[in-house]
Amino acid sequence: MKPAVFEYFSPQTVEEAVALLGEYGDDAKVLAGGQSLVPLMNMRLARPPVVVDINRIESLAYIRDEDGGLRFGALTRQRAAERSPLVAARCPLLRDALRLVGHVQIRNRGTIGGSIAHADPAAELTAVLAALDGEVTARGPQGDRVISARELFVTYLTTSLEPRELLVEARFPAPPQGAGWSWMEVARRHGDFALAGVGTVLVLRRGTIADARIGLIGVGPTPVRAAEAERGLIGQPPSEALWEAAAEAVRDAVSPDGDIHASAEYRRHVAGVLAQRALRESLSRVQEAA
Amino acid sequence: MKLEGTNSLPAPVETVWKTINDPEALRRCTPGLKELKEVGPDTYQATLQIGVAAVKGTYAGTLAITDKRAPAHYKISLDGSGGAGFMKGEGIVDLEPHGDGTLLKWAGDIQIGGLIAGVGQRMLGGIGKMLIGQFFKCLEDYVGGGT
Amino acid sequence: MGVREITVRINGKTYAGRAEVRKTLADFIREDCGLTGTHLGCEHGVCGACTILMNGDAVRSCLLFAVQAEGADLMTVEGLADGDQLHPIQQAYWDHHALQCGFCTPGFLMTTQAFLREHPHPTEREIREALAGNLCRCTGYQNIVKAVAAAAEMLAAGRSGAPGGAAGDDGVASEDRA
Amino acid sequence: MSPHVGARITRNEDPALLRGRGLFVDDVRLPGMVCAAVLRSPHAHARINRIDARRALAVPGVLAVFTHADLGELGGPLPKLIPHPALTYHKTQEPLASTVARFVGEPVAFVVAEDRYLAEDALDLIAVDYTPLPVVESLQEAAVPGAPLVHADMPNNVCAHYTQRVGDVERSFARAAHRFRERLVIDRGTSSPLETRGVVASWQPQTRQLDIWDSTQAPIPIRNGLAAMFHLPQAGVRVVAPDVGGGFGCKVMMFYPEEILVPMAALRLARPVKWIEDRREHFVATNQEREQIHEAEIAVDDDGLILGVRTTFLYDAGAYCPYGIIVPIVAGTTLPGPYRIAHYHCEFRAIFTNKTPVSPYRGAGRPHGVFVMERLLDRAAGELGLDRAEIRRRNLIQPNEFPYDVGVIYQDNAPLQYDSGDYPRCLSRAADMIDYARWGARQQANRAAGRYLGLGIACYVEGTGIGPYEGSRVNVEPSGKVFVATGVGTQGQGHMTVFAQIVADVLGVDPRDVSVRTGDTTAFGWGTGTFASRAGVVAGTAVSLAAEAVREKTRLVAASLLEARPDEIELEHGRAFVRGAPARSLLLGEVAAASNPLRFTMPRDWEGPGLEATRYFAPPRGTFSNGVHACIVEVDPETGMLRVRRYVVVHDCGRVLNPLILDGQIHGGVAQGLGGAVWEKLVYDAQGQPLATTFMDYLLPTSEEVPPLEVGHEETPTPLNPLGVKGAGEAGVIPVAAAVAQAVEDALQPFGVHITEMPLSPNRVRQLVAEARRSL
């Protein structure tokens, strides 16, 4: 299990990296944390002729609290985000989701940008980005381009990033103070790819739900935003019956595929179960905060 | 891996039949097709690069159309092998008039073997479905564009 | 073919070598630096046997290319003991029979080393979560968990235990364990 | 009482391993060494028409590509181990397939290159033209007449059909008040040691010496086989099993193809050759286990007393059966367990399928037998409204009934006779430890809180310590250090410590001063291997006998030096002294030096130089350990997720040599058992493609999944060896599936879920809950 031959570049700046991508295009693969790419290369399932290693671009590692949200340089390690007091304070949903990304050794290398660009539909970060209406900035030969989460994720392992573009930043709008949140997932073992996972945010005003967000992983070719289910919640007072209705709406919103670990039917069912539980937990956090 | 589906195409059965037998349409719509060389009647040598993102395998093999009953039915088979393993697919295509257009019903069985099967099982089914979906969507556009 | 000069520090010593860019850091450490204590159990980043510290963080050395470690400060299992004196973590693993075949052990030790630096007083839950990225097929983890707890105590007390001492009794658990 | 045997002594082998100074096969580095890689069939069944390696050979650094055509007389089918009269088709594979590949992973070509990276590059460039052949993947379908044939020269896929009968089963069933039938399925798993297989071979033409490092559980049979195949004297072949990173059965094959191909390449190329299996290869090329389908039935009277049991089962052999039919024989003979069963019918058919071959994996059929028996008892208890522990208690063999004849022939071809044990005591202790008496109330309280907890309790008897024999040489050197050599290698079981403890007690030395060498054919050349929980029993006894012989020799020499009678000499603290006069003493090393003088004449009763002796032990038959496992499992009926909350083991393996090491063996076994019960499943598709060939899909339990384990030991010594020890290596794994199944069923009792299969994924549990709900 050893990788095939490739050409290796280790640019020191974003400009150099973008130039390399411009030169090699489809033949080049960006190496960030490498925790998904390198296993594929070791197995020779991925054989990029050119690897552009962005790990030496120090300017791409940062966490900033700006414009009502968190901005992450693409090379920010997942572990750094997970341990950041800023992330814990501004977006605990993201922190909770990050804790379930692989294991600590993986998160020590894995990056925020890499996970999003890899677009594994079971990757926690993708659903959080989707649920929070996040966006990314891509830099290409023509300059910067902002892509919303909705437009970013195309299908399995595929984003709308062009081969000549480098994802340089991800932005997660922070839920308002007092919002409740929950991240829940079912995985075969701790740290495994989720069979289904859900992140929720609830904002209450005067006893009714003012905003609700539901993002899911493991239930289709991309992360899923359960917009219909969210609409059913907004304007309603929270109740068990409401959660149940939301769970049903979530089940309608997803079109999972089965694999050897879980059937499509199971994933759909569990997505609803988890959504219900996550909403319940979100509410209890709203009440704790109040 | 058994898959099936139905597509509704905005053209009469005869037009659709011609399209799905047209090497140019096959060339344009078969996902990842790098090369398609006619080596006999309804028999092609094909090279495909199939996969998603960095995970792509190149397969060389044969594409053949058999059991033809114009303008309503044929069987399309594809087999290829490469470093990532092998693939073998068979699909039955049936055309039915449907209003002004045509209903294209397909049912296929794809076998994937070797490295990719043992490692990629989590997404393989979904990706296979997606690629076949792309193929028929493309045909739909092709037929649509042709009328 | 892409061959690079690579210089790394491992356990405080400088190693320089030439390697293809595709060579994994794990292979470089084992083959070019001759430090065979770092083991390869899966080469796809799941088993944790190849865990080392890179600039202080526990990482899978099978998921890094050697060229990426240029200039880095690495620590492998060979760097734990101080001469003849086992590191308290090694001592605790010995005392508590936390290894059987010993193949996964270097990875567990390095994971433990990084973990206890961050969590000097861990709970059992934290220990179990921290170890979940390393697979062991022999021990059922029980004695590893015990060893990590004992190592934490030893480190906190700033001493290392008597070599080859007797092990403690089994912990008794309850079904209400969270 | 002995100070060392029975003590919790930490291990002699640990310091080196903890420092990263072990020597595993992949750590062997030799000047000029090159690396090998194997091209494997991607098809589960295919004809090989043509292999074209020209492009591979053109790559700089690629030294050779071998195919079947290059192997000559080495190309024939691999040795057939353990024949049996019922095994009518004993098929083994060729080292490289000649015309047909019968499972995904079967070796087709063997590449040698300057390094492993290049060798894998070469694999990419070898073109093989295959014609796919019909595949039979499912065990059930392979057994049906007319199924595609795995071996074209057979009339069907049945390689063995074997029946054992005790008493008159038909009559017992005909007269029974109650009969309950179950179809029970256990799926495929694999032992997955953290170290994969690996072989290094080095040939020195000048000395005509072939040196092999092999991650094997059986170096001596490998040496003997290689000597025969390569026409070398046994003394000219050295096989070392250095530190072996776990085995659990899968490394006890003689031979795997690579164990012949690597030495062959080393001989032909005159370069040392290394081959290290990668993890993906391990999932297809290393033998697997566990797949069986039982149709089983139990007959009981109104009190739940067992009148008869019968099972007819299918055993999946995979594509070849090198190891014969040991696994199904062990399954069938383990099934009766600790219960009095006067009438028993056990019949199996071993079936070829287009999957990786099967050979024993820790438990080797025992978990299956226990699963079937315990499930039948649970069913009977449920139907009769009896308590689960009570139905077991009523049927247990009592302590005064030993030796107890089960009535069947065991895997060692001897009548199966239990030597000793106290089964009721183990059951009641396990029940106490898990607080069985108050379970009902605790379960109800939890259910009221919306938590579904279940308790499982299962019993087993484990055959261990079988023959034929093992040996050991013990030698005291003039330094006073003791050296012990034996043929049974270690894969982590602690041989370096336990054997040292045995010797230390006999010779009165510190176990740290006893150095044990195993797994090196030059250190000890007779023996079979480490399997079937036998090392401690058989080799341990041989070590003890050899140490005793050395003690007698020491007494003889010391007596003459100290001017005393041999029977007055005692050994303690590394010294020999005259009883009652400790001042008249010598260091053991001094006695050793005196036993090997450079001049003088030797005494008349002299039996050779040095304080050295070699002894062998051949047990008359196997000895039987037993135990009871109990666990508490929580199930989430909505997601099907299981969590094992408590796990209790009560275990009796006779006299305990080292409780620290024994606990470790039990812990590891339970973890593997839990893996097989919940997480580990080798899924194949209908075309025989393995779908779980990484650790992302084949799920070994982690520290988060395995609960804290509570172990209690009972000690009923065996009369079959002087140490009174029984084997323990496999005990932990055996009843786990049975206990977990019962616990899950108990937890989901409100839904009426019935468990008849293993493993249980959350998807499957959820499905069972949903189905049971629908049928309510």
C-alpha cells in the first residue's frame, strides 16, 4: 500500500499555490491535512500526477471573529478550531461537531478547508457550514470568488470549486446569543463515518421559534439542509409534537444511499430520530441560556 | 448492484431510438469516456476514466449493443478493467411512446470488482447511480437539443 | 523522479536522508533513519500504530510524506526512555500489563504522551476517548486504560514507580457508567 | 508453596517492546535486501488465459516477475494439513494460480523489486487476461445441488460430510414433551492481528544456509516443510518467528503461498527478499473464519431437563480447505458444553465457496457451538417460562461426575472426556458478580426510565492443551542465568515470563534471571506450534520437566562439591546449599561451571556436560477449561445502537500460572468476541467481491466500545499434567456472542425480538425491532 509516483510542490504563498494550480489544472491535487487524500493515495485509488502541498502557507491558518461569524483560514487545523475558546463561545455547534471528526490524531492534521473541499457527505463540517448558511472563498487565476454552502456541494467528493481554484477561507455565521444547538450522530464506532448525523440550531423569541436550522450528513450525495422541516418549525411554540413533525419532514428531505453498514431506509429513519433528539437538546440549551 | 430508472424524453420514439444508437451520442453522454472506437457493428472499444474527484480509475474494455428490437428495445453491455479493478455492466433499455415524447425505461446490473469494490463501498452505490443518471440526463438533453 | 534531501530532528537528533517525494514519513523513519519502533498496521490512518509526535502533536506518520516533515521536530517511541530509565508511561504500561504482542504499543505510548500533557488528571471517560484512535487486538484495552491512569498519577507525583512491581486489582464497574 | 508460579509478575518481554526495540519481521533489514509484492486475482472465480509482465519487467529496479510457469515443482498444490476420513476433497491452492483463480486475493504473480514502492508500480503494469467464471458466494446457495462449482472436478461443492451420534437421538426426540427448533447463522470475520503477515528470506550460497524470518505461529513445521521443498537438510534451514504482532490462529498455516515464494525468490535471485502483507491484502489473502449455518433442535422435558440435541450445519470452507475440517469438528464437539446431554446428533457439510479460505481463528468453532447450545437453552427457558440461569443449573454436569465422557470424538481424534471442573460453582459465582438475583427489579426500573437494558449469561467448556507434544531445553550458564528454549513461539501470550516463572520455582532463581527463547528453530527444533490454547499446558509442562531434570543434575554436582548427599541439596535464591547448613553453599553459576570442567575425569553416573536437560511432554488427551460470561447490554430501540454496560467473566483453567497475564488473555478474548458479536463482519457481494477490506469498514472495537471487564478465577486443577494447568488462550472469546444475543433479546423483550444471528449491526437490530413491532 504505497502511493504511485507524483510530482510535489510546496508553495510558500497562496499566490504561488494558485499559480501552480493554474499551471497543472486537473492534474494537480491540493494537499492540506491529507487525512482523506493520503489514504486514497496509499491505496492508489487516487493518483494525482501533481501534489500541491499548502502546509507551508502559514498565512492560511487563522481563526477570526468578524462580521458576525467565524472566519477560518483554510489551513486551520481542526484540532485548533475544536480547542479555540472563540469557537466554543461563538459557535459551540461547530466545536461539538468537530469533536466527532475521526480521532484526535486525525484532527491534529486535518484542516477546516480540506474537509470542506473534500466534500465527503459524511463529513461533519459540511453540514454545519450548510446549516449556518456558511460560505467559502476560492482564489483562482481571476481572483476571489465567494461560494455559498448551497452552491458549493455538488455531489460525492465534488464541489463547485474549479480545478484552478484554491479554497482559502471558510466562514461560519455565528448563531445569535441565546440560541440552542445540538450535534448528534450515529456511527458504528466512536470516530467512524456517521451513518447519519444532524446539527440543529434553535432561536426562540417570546416562546416561539424564531429561527431553526437543520443540517444533516450521511444521508445523500451532499450534506443536506432540511429547509422544509425548518419552515415547519418557525413561528411555532416548541413541543414534542412539533419535533416529531420536524423528524418526519427531515425524513422526507433526505435521499440516502445504503451501504454495508446501513440501508437507505435505516439512515432515513435514524435521521428523523436524531433530528427529534437534537431539537429537544437544542431547546433545553435555549432554556439553560435563558 | 442493481439499478433502474425511467426518463422522459421530449422526442418521439424513433428519434430517441436513433439517438441511443448513435455513437456520437454515446460518446458525448457516457461519463468519463476517453475513447470510443467502433470495431464492428454495434461493438466499440472503449476507454473510460470513471470516478469522482481524485478517485478515478481508467478502464479499458468493450461496449456492445445487442438484442436489438427497433425501435423499442436493446441491451447495452460494458466491461472493462484497469488498475483499480474491473467493471461489468449490463442494461436493458425499453422505449415507450408517452404523449409527444418517449418514456425511456432502463434496468441495469453493475458489477464492480477489485480494489475499488473493497475500499469504496460506502459511496460506490450512490456514485454508480449518479453516473447512470448523468448518462440519461445527457441523452435527454441531446434528444431535446436535436429536436 | 522526485527525490529530495530531507532533514528532520527525531528525539533530539538530526537525521538527513534522500527520499522520493512519495515516501511516507513512517517509511522514512523506519527505513532511512533506522528507527523501527514506529510500526505500520494499516497504512490508511485508522490503526494508530504509526503514531508519532510532530512538533508536539500526535499524528499518523503513514499519512504524511517524509518531504512534509522537512525541518520538523519529531518524537518516536525510541525517544521516551531516559537511557536505562523507562519513561513513567512506559513503566505504567509494564506494571499494568498493558501490552501483549507489543505491535500497537509504540502508537499507544505516543498517543498517551500527547494526551497526558494536555490532560494531566484525566477521567476514565477521557482516557477511553483519547485512546479510541489506536487499535489493539490483544488487550481489550482494559489494562491500557489502567496504565494511562497510573501514568498520570506517576507524572503528577513527579516520580517513576519501582520497576517490575506488582499490578493492581481489576477495577469494578457498574452498568450505570456513562 | 511456590513463590513465582501463580504470582502477578510483570513480563520479561516488555521492556524491549516498550522501547521500540522489538524485532518484528518488518524490522529485519539485511544488506542488499529487496522487496516483494503479490499480484492477486480481482475475480472471485476466473480462468487465467495469459499473463504479460513485459511492461513490469521493463521498469528500472524491478528484478523479477514470477508466475506459475516459473515455479517448477514448487508450483503444485500446497501441503494438505490434518486429513480426516470424512474429508473427501482436500483441496489446497497453488502458490501462484496456474489456470483458475478461485477467490479474490488468490496470488497470480509475484514481483520482486528494489523497494516496495517499485514492486507496487510493477503490479500495476502486469496485464492478466481473465475469463470470469460463475461465482458462488453464499454458503447456503453453494450447498444446493446445481450450484456453480468452485472446483470443476467435483460433483458438488461439498468437501466433507461428517456425522457424530451419541445415544438414540430419534427416540429421545420422539418421547420429548417439548421440542424447539432454531436456524442460527454466524457470519464471517477475521482475526486481524495488528501486525499483518510477513516473510524475509536470505540465502547464503557459500554455506548453503537458508534463513527465514516469518510472522508465523508454527516456525518448526515451516522449517521442516521448506527443507523438504527446497531439498535442503533441516539443519540448513533456520526459521525464526521473531516478535510476532498477534496471531490468533491466522498465522498457524503451513503454508501460505508467500512462505514458499519469498524463499524461492531469495534462492533464485541470491538477494535477501522481504514481503510484508499490507492491510488490504490481509483482508483477502489471510485465512478467515466463523461462517456457519445451523439447523438445531433441542428436546426437553417439563422441568427443562435436556433429553436430546441435534444440529445439522453448513460450514463455509472458502475456496480451499488446507486446514481440513478442524473448525466444524470443534464446533460440533464444543456444542454440548457443560450440560448433560445423553442423546446428541451432530452433522455437518463443509462447503466450498469462492471466498478466502477458512482456518481456525481464536475459538476455532467453539463460539459457534456455544452460540447454538445457549440459544437453544434460552428458547427452551422462554417457552417453558423457566429462569435462564435455572435451566442451565438444572442441566449442568456435577463436580462428582468427572471424568465425564461426552461421547464424541474430539479434534485430536481421541474420545472427548472432560477431566475436571466445578460448573455449578462458576455459574453461581458469575450470577453473584452480575447481581443476577436483583436483575428483574433493576431492569424494570430502567425501563420505567425509558432505558432498555438486558442481561445475558452463558456457559461454555473449552477443549485445550491437546497433543501431540512439545519439548524444552533448560540450561544454567556459568553466569548463573538460566536459558530456556522451546518450540512454541509467542504472539504476545507472555511465554518469556510464564515459562521463566515455572523454571524459577524449580531452580530457586529469580524469574528475571531466566531467559526464554521461543520460535527459533536453531534454539529448539522439535515441536508443532502455538494454537488451541496449548502452549502453557504442553510446553509449560515440558519446561517444568526439563527444569526438574536440571535440578536433579544440579543436586548431583553440588553434592559432590559440597560433600553432601544429593538429597540434602536445596536450591534457593540462585544458590545450591546443604539443607540445615546454609553456609555450605555455592552459586548456581559455580555449580554450572563445575559441571563443565576443562580437565579431570567425569564421575561415573555422569549424564552429559553442563546443567542442561531436554524433556518432552505428550499429554494423554486434551484438558477442558470452562467458564461463564455474563453481561449487561443497553439497546436504543430507535437507532439499534448497542452499548455493553458491564461484562463479567468467571473462568476456570485449572492452576493459574500468572493471573496478570491470564486476565490479559481473557480481556483480549472478550474484546474479540464483542467485535464478532456487534462490529466485525466481512461482507461479500454476490459476485464474491469482499466489500470490507479496510479498517474503515471492518470494524475492530476500540477503547470506547469495549467496556470495563470483571474477571473472576476458579481453580480446579487438571489431573492430566503435573502443573495442574489448563489452557486459557481462547476462553475469552467463546461465549461472548451467546451472552450478547441473550442480553439483546432480554433488553428488547417488550418488543418480542428474537436473535438468531451474529453479528448484530445497529441496522439489523433496528430492523428486528421494526419487524417485531409490525407483527405485534
